[in-house]
Amino acid sequence: MVGLFVDGWFPSEERPVMIIPLFTMAWSLFTLVCPILLIIAGKYTEVVPWFILASILLLGFALFSTMSQRRVLILHRGVHLSGLLMSSVLILAFIESVSAWVPLGIGWIQFGITYHIANRTSAGFGVQFRHQWNPKNPLEISPIKKSQWHILNTRASNGLMAILRKKGMIGAMYCTFEEDDCWLHIDVFSKDFFDLNGILIEEE
């Protein structure tokens, strides 16, 4: 996705470092394949739930590491679905009346979702811009854009200050503090065009 360059806004210098998520996912792939081989061979099937547990924990760590690269991902539906899937696997894996193929299948779905999110994050999906900000100023969105954004906090904060949710697009605003400088960040996760022009009252 491309964004319109506007005076005062700069591309974010933050670039995703995906070594840990990808390395963790590689190990989770191993722990997902081993149970299949054990079930087919009919040997050591008692350790299958533990392999599944290990894979889910690894995938959870990979997803958490990916989310730490892009704060906007906390709004991603795939992340929310992953939480539900991981919870269900942790329960189903140790219920003897449930076939091991069920939690294992869910584990593979979880792997696919995590890979999809990590792949887009590593490719720099969407746009990330930052704007030098006076932390004493309250966050005010222009009337043109206000209907799209939901303000959570008007004060400069390292947490989410405003969020954007619409079809095919999620976004987040937050501040970072560097020595004596404060930067307002906009992180948008979408393939659609995003226009920064006139988004803040300050710019009008």
C-alpha cells in the first residue's frame, strides 16, 4: 500500500526484524510434523499431546514477537482468532476422547495464520509514518477523518491513542519518546491507499 507524502510526516525508521519469529516458526513446524509420524507409526503416541503443546507455545511466541514489530497488529482479526485457536488446542490436546488429529489440525491452521501475519509484516505491508509532536498538545483528528478514527487517549502516550477499523484496513496512533523529542506514529495495515493529508487539526 502507498501513502500520500505530506509535509511534516516522515516514513517510520522502524523496520521489522523477523529473525526470532521465523526461527520459532521453523521449530514449530518440526513439532507439528513429528506427531503425524508418530500417529501413523502407532508408536509413542502418549507424547503426541506434548508435541502439540510445544508447537502451540512456539507459534504463540512467534505471533507475539511479530506483534511487537507492529503495534497495529493487536487489532488484527487473525491475532484474535489465534488466541481462540491456541486456547482450544491447549484443552483438546489432553482430552483422551478427542482424536489427536483434531488439535493437530487446529495447530496447522494456527501455523498458517501466524505465517500469513509474519509474512506481511516482514514485507512491510501497509504504511508507517511519524510526525514530530508537542506532548503538551492534545490529539485532535480533523472533522474529515474523525468518523474513521476512534480516539482512546488525547494525551501523548506510548500506548494506543487512536485506532482505525474499517473494511480491509486497521490503523493505530501512538507516541514514542526519543531524548527530548516526541513523535506521533501512524501505523496502518492495509493494501489500500492511505491519505495523510489533513488528518490532524494541527495541519489545517
